Amino acid sequence: MPGQGISQLGKNLAARRATYQGIVNQVGWVLVGISALVLASWLFDIQVGKSILPSFHSMKFNTALCFCACGTLLLRKKVAAALLSDIVAMASVLLVVVVPCLTILQYWAGWSLGIDNLVVTDTTTPPGSFPGRMSLGTALCFSIIGTAWLVAAAPMRHAILIMQFLALAVAMIGVAALIGYVFGVQQFQLFLFSTMALHTAALFVVCGVGMLLIYPRAGVMRSAASSYVGGRTLRRFIPFIVVTPVLTGWVSMHGAEDGYYSDAFGFALSSVASILVLGLVGWLSADALNREEDRFRTTLDSSPVATIMVDGNGIICMANKLAHTLFQSPKGHLVGRSIEDLVPGRFRHNHADYRREYLHKPEPRIMGEGRELFALRDDGSEFRAEIALNPVNTLDGRYVMAAILDITERLEAEQQLLRLNRMHKVLSGINALIVRAPDFDTLCSEATRITVDEGGLTASRIVHYDPESRSCRTLHAHAAGEQFALRGFSRHETKAIRQCLQRQRSIVCNDLDEHPDFRESVDLISLGIRALAAFPLSTPSASQPTAFVLYRCELFSFDPTKMQLLREVADNIAFAIGNFDKNRQLDFLTHFDSVTGLPNRLLLSDRLQQGMVQAERNKGNLAVLYLNIDRFKQVNDSLGHNGGDDLLRQMAQRISSCVGKADTVSRWGGDEFVVLLPGYSAGEASEVANIIINQQHSLIVLGTGHELFVSCSIGVAEYPADGEDVDALINSARSAMASLKEAGGNDYRRYVPGIGGIGDDRLALETSLRHALVQEQFQLYYQHQVDIASRRVVGLEALVRWHHPTQGMIPPDRFIPLAEKTGLIVPIGEWVLREACRQGASLPGVRMAVNLSARQFRQKNLVTFIRQVLSETGMPPADLELEITEGTLMDDVGSAIETMKQLMELGVNISLDDFGTGYSSLSYLKRFPIDTLKIDKSFITEVTTDAGSEVIVNTIIAMAHSLGLKVIAEGVETDEQLAILRERGCDQVQGYLFAKPLPYQEAIEAAHF
């Protein structure tokens, strides 16, 4: 690993430095040891010690003293300011400088200063040879050594280099003296010195080498001590370089002396031998350098990035193979060129300034730092680049090593990733939009905006295609520029939209310039559009074929990855649009009659309720007509259901033609219609009824060709005189119609209290109702809830009944609305819940269903009360099911959901009762924490005769199962109804087909628990 390699290199350098320091120490100890031996021999007059070896001349006392000082300096290695603080080192330097200088002065001036025999007297040297005095050459070498140490201690530039040159001079003088001894020359006649003892010359060589090795990585020693190939080669061949000339010279000299050849031939032989040996050394050195350079260049060429070396003038002096490949330049053609040649012309001037500024203050710079760069290839093409710079200082100058990386693909990948992130953001935004969009227009408007603003597209459209005219119409659009938003559709766009809808797959054109239909896209191209894609949002059979069209300015911007995400976006939008269509269909089927297209009972009740509020606010009135077709059953039996439906449609048209736009004609059910006349009195409504009766005198021709005359009976009631709520007013009109039919029909009649119905004394009924709870006149009846698959009774619904002392059994639809209005429904409901739980506790595993009224559900202590009842009766919470109507939940949705969650936490089950007759939307249904949906019996009654009711039932069952809910159908009375429900996957049913509501004991026995 790179880190380990650098660490190992550092260890090797430290080991080599320690080796050199060890050599210096050894040299110091050798000098100190030998000189100490000589000094001791002089002091104790030991002749052998003075000469070191018996065959050597004696070493003078001052010479040994100076060598001892030189050894001390090598051991202490004190230089510069440290030398001044070390007394021993400073004394040694002074000794090495002063003694030799005085000696040289004695030689030159002919004086005798008395320093030669200052400590001991030299008795062995003849008087004519200066007893006790070191030779002139020795003194000169010591003075050079002393000067070298003083220079090293001086705070001056190149001090170490000068010291090494002086040390090298001392070593060379010593070597020259040694070579003289090899050739038998002991007395030199040179100007520098006259003579030098063999051991003195050797010690000078050793001392000079030691001084050179004090700083092995500085000055002249940098190359010799280098760990590179030059240093290794030099150290390897120094012995050959030194020994070869001496040896060849010695051989040639002795050969000439012995008469084997002449002096000239000996000199030539010595020269040739030296040339051959030195040539071999040079060749081996060059070979080592070549191998090292080849290894360097191979390593450089193996670099994973393009690398060049630039000198201070901006000239490329080195470039690896990848650099030539990157710049598409032939091998070797980059070297010698200016670095500005690799920069586009528009950037060259600035680049030259930047290069000079960098060389003025060089510092390493990693990839990605600094400014954005463009590079120029030899073929003229440009590419985006990143560079890493590192200054390189060598002996022959300052260079910059640059690593260059082509980042074109990386930038393209980053842009691709950015575009994909935008597409994912679009997808996320569309998914969030689908959940919160309330209608089709909001969905389409926001979808086009999100794709442009979040996805970075130029424009987007949701368009409607008309197959007959083969034209397109923009439903919603969003564009980055207004120019695009105002344009129509080119022939190419229309063709792409038509193909995508016909083939039900996306159509993409990534290059409009090169498209065969180029002429048909000129207006798009003039706006900068270069690519488009169309996605189907509807099926070919849809009433309004819809497509999603996207535009971009970049060529080939709709690649497969983005197209996959955009298809998912389009599919999600199509799914949401389909849901809106289904919701509209379900809303229509919920509020309109599928046969006549008129408002149904639910919508009429809503409008009637609103009309009553308006009339009460304005102190006005309104009227209703309750119309029944006379002898419709006979028509139905004769002509079948299709004929009957045709008659109903024509009757609906005739009735609608007799009323104004502000009036409402609805089909109440079967052969009955109700007409709502806001602002009409009973008299005015009677006139409308008379017009409708007269309209029926004309012939009706059915689609099958049958001709017939029909008549109708109409009951008229006025608000508030004939009823203060919806049910009362409708019942009054129905009563008038019923009494009329008993009289023969084919007319209209106004409601008269006491005729055709029971006149309820509401005040008396309310009084009786208050006594009923105290006198225990209420009783619970139970109706079985049967599992369709097993036909086993799995639950009971508790139904309250009122046994009046004088009127007998009063039906719930008479007293429940009154109890709700007066608030008595709360204590009645509490009694029902407590009694049902008390009786249901003895039937573990059987679900007990209890209805909660709107008032009871809104009680703040409802959850606390139910918890108390469960605790008192011992009823398992899982066996209790609370039935709540849709209208109860829609008054305050947030509060209702919170109450339901608290009930669910008790462990009880919650059922949504009379589903399909209320006003809850599917978005709310997903939020309600419920377990079961109960389909209202009004849909079950007509499920076998009315296609609309069958569609509603099918839709409710499928929707409930998709939400993980169970479905119970109420009011099942025939095997045909049960068969349809079983086929549609309904879970449970209840109705007279299995059992009518029974008292507790009878219901238990009939269920065979």
C-alpha cells in the first residue's frame, strides 16, 4: 500500500543516516585513539608508540595533538552556534587552527617560536630537520581542517558546501601523499609541502572522509550519499576509480624499471588500462542510470492518470503515455511544447498569468481544487479537465508535476444523475399530488407544473385528442416561456399523440432536426425544442382520449432510464384520472337514477332539505308532488323490464318538460316520481300537477313500436303546513297520492290531515316517549347476521322496539326521529347498549351489533360510558360492534376519527351503517378506522331489478375489500339477491330471508348456537 511504502522509505533513510553517523563516530575514535597512543608514547618516551608501527617515522607531538582535536570534533559534531557553546569543541578548533598556523609561520619566516618542543623534547630527529616540528604539508592540512570547522560554524550561505570542499582538499592531499608512497616517492618537492609521514597521510584521508560524512545529504555529498541510482552507482565504483589508476601506474612503472618495455610503452599501457577500466565503470554506471530512468518512465507510464512535468518557462519536459493518449498526440510530441498549447486559445493568456503566479508561490494542489479548466487536444477538440499540481525542486531547477484527468464523462454522469434525481422528484411530487388533488383539473394543472418546474423540462401538456377530427386540444399546459404556451399543435405533435393513444405506448423523438417529418416540426425547432415524448393517459375506448406530452431543448434527453421513470409518472397520472372517472361514475350512480338520469331519492332529499332551510330563512314555502304511474305493473308484466324502463324514461321527459329549471324532478323508486317546487304554494303546485296530468293524454310510442296511453296519480303537499321535515312532507304527499289511487287515480290531490294517514299527535307522542323509558316499555329484538360462505349465524343486531300501552307496537321510524330531535335518543341509546351487552355477555364469540345515534356519538363521555358498560356487564370488547351512519361522521370528520380511534383502542369493532346513502367521500373512507361496511337495504332491494343498484353494490363490495373491510348487506329477502351477493364476494347478510327481528330467547333458539 502507498502508506506502507512511504513509511518503509522513511525507515530506510533514517537507517542510512544512522550508518553515516556511525562511520563518523568510528573515524573520530580512530583519530582520538591513535593520537592518544602517540601522545602517551611521547610523554613516557616509548619509541615504538611514537612511530605507531616500527617501520614508520615517528609522529610529532603537535601532530598527534591536532589529530586528537580533530577526532574530538568529529565525535562531538558541533557546528554553527552550538560550536560556540561547547568549550571542548571550541578549544579543539582553536588548537587545530593556531598550532598549524604558527608552524607555517615558522617555515615561511624562518623563526623558531618554541612551540615544537613546548611539552616534550624531540631527541630523535636530527637538528637540521626541525626536531619536534610537523612538516609543512601536515601544518597546511591542519590549517585547512581548522578553517573548515570555522566556516561551518559561521552563519553564512553555502557554509557546509565550503566545509566539504576543504575536507575534500585535505583528503586529496592525504591520498596524493599515499600514492607517492606507493610509487616510492617520500620527499615531495611541490610548493605545498615537502614531506608527510605515511601514517599522517592516512589519518588525513580518514579525517577528511569523516568530515565529509557529517552532512551526507548536503553539498557535494548529496549525490554520493543519495539513495538514488547515481549515489548507489558512485559508492559501488569508488574503489575501482581509486585503485585502478594507482595499480596500472604501479605496474607500468615497475615493468619499465625491470626492462620489460620502455617508459613510453609503460605510460601507454597505464593509460590504456585506465581507459578500459574507467570506460567499463562509465558504461556500467550509464547502464544503471538507463535502467533506473527506464523504470521511472515505465512507472510514470503506468500511472492511472495523464502526467506531465513542466519547467519554469512553461515547457513540457516530460509526459507519460496516458498524457499523449489524452491529448491525442503522437508519442514524444508533447515534450518540448509550451503548456499553453494544451489550453484553448480563449484561455491561454489567463493561463500563462496563472502559471507564473503559481511558480512564484508554488504549493501542492489536489484534484478538484482551484478553477474550472478546459483542455485542447491535437485534433482541436476540447474537454473538461481537473489537475493536481505538485512543485518539484531539483538540482537543475524548479519544475511542476501535473496530473490531468478528463472529467467529461464524470460531469455527464453527474448531469445524468441530476436529471434522474429531478425525475425522481417529479415522481414523488406526482404521487403526493395524486393523494391530495381534489379534482381532475387540479391534478392536470399541478402535474404539468411539477414536470416543468421540478423536472427541468421545457414544457409539458395534457391534451385531448379527437379521433373524428384528428385534432388536439390542450386541457392543461405549463411552459418555461410564454411563447410556447400560446402555440397550437404541429402535424408532427398530432401524429405522435395519435400513435401513442392508438398503440397505448410512449412515443419519443430525441432529435427533431434529423426526424423524417422535419418540415412538420419547424415551428417546434424555432422555439428551441429538440426532443419530445408522448405518453397515453387513457385507453383507446375512452370517451376522451388523453395524452401527456413532454418537451425538452436538449438532444437525446429522453434516454431509456428517464423514459422508464416518466412512464411511471404517466401511469400514476393515468391511474389518478381513472380514479376520478370512477368516482364521478360512482357519484352519478349514488345521486342519479341509472334508468331515467333523474336525481334519485338521496339527491332529492338533500335538495329538499336545502329548500326547507331556504324557505324557513325567507319565511316562504315550497311544495312537493308525489307522482305514481297508474297500472305500471301491468305494463311491466306485458312488455318486460325493457319496456317498463322505456316508459319510465319517456315519463321522466314529459314531467321535466312541465316544470322550470329551478325545480327538481326525481325518481323516488319503482314507478314513483317526486317533483320539488321551491317557492310554490300548494295551490300553485296543483296547477303544475294539472299540467302534468294533461300532458299524459297524448300517445306514448315505445322503442319497440308499442303504443299506449298512461295516466298518473299525484299527491300535493306544502312545507311547512303539511310537514316540517323531509320524511313528514314526503309522507304527506304520498298519503294524498295513495288516497287518490284508492279513488281511481288519474288526477291530483292535496294532502288533508286525517285523510289517507294517521295524524300523529307529536306532543302526545313525545310525552309517551318520556314515560316509556321510565316504565320499561322498550324491548330489544335481534336480527341474525349470517356468514354467506358457511350460512352460520355469526352475529346479532340489537333493534329497539316500543310497546305502547294503548297503541301497541310503534315502529322505530315514528319514534326514533322524535327521540333524536328531543334528545331522548341519548338515554334510550344508553339503555339499548347496556341491555345488549348484558344479554350478549352470555354468548361468547357471537358479535353483538348496536346502533349509535348521531347525538349519542357526539357525547363527550361516550368512550368512558362504553368502557364502564363493558366492565359492568363482562362483555368482551371484541364481541361488541358499534354501528354508525355516514351522516353522523361527516358533521365533524376530525373529531369523529379521534372518537373512533379511542373506541378501537377499547377493542370494540366499528361498522359504517347505511353505506351509500350518506355523503362521505372515498378520501374520508380511507381515514375512518372501521372494520365493516353495511350496504343500505335500498340498494339490496333493487339489486336484481335495477342495473344502477347492482353497479353500486358491486362497487361498494370491491372498494371495501380493497380497503381490507368486511361487507354486510342489509334487507336480503330473496334467494336471487343472496346469489348476486355471494357471486360478488359479500361477506355477511341479514334480512327476512333468514329471520325477522326476534326477542332475545327466540333469536337464540332460531340461531342454534
